[in-house]
Amino acid sequence: MSSRSELQVRPEIFYSDTEARRYVSSSWTIKIQAKLSERASELLALPDNGVSKLFIGIDCGPRLYRDALSEKRHQWIGLDILESGAYCCINV
């Protein structure tokens, strides 16, 4: 059996409101997510012409990717199957 906590119990139990808040307040997680978001932005090769794009984040989790999009004036909609993920996505 896996030693990863999130594989030990159902997702809606592991990713509780408390766990979601802990995740979004972790400086390490924020740093890694910022790097991943910046790299994803580079890979999309969006023109820097001031035109806002709309992104939809499926299984977005607690919205950590949105800062990179918002900094570039893009709009985003986040969807998550877990209530705690969606809650953090809209209550920042």
C-alpha cells in the first residue's frame, strides 16, 4: 500500500477544509505552484498584446495557478470536484 496520505483515504476526507487551507498557506507549495504556473504560461506562448484571455481550470484545487494568470490580466474560472478545493478557489 502507498505511503502517500492522500491515497490512504477518499479524497473528500483527505482534502478537507482544514487540509485545503493548510495547502494554500504553505510557502513551499505556493513557490512550486508559482513556478509551474509561470512555465505553463510560457508554454502557451500567449502574445503580450494586452488582450485578456479566458481560462477554465478543471480540477483547479485551491486556485494557486490563478495569480500568474491574473498578473497578466487574464480571466479565469476554476472548477473542482471537491467542495474544499472550490471553496478556496472562490474565497481568496
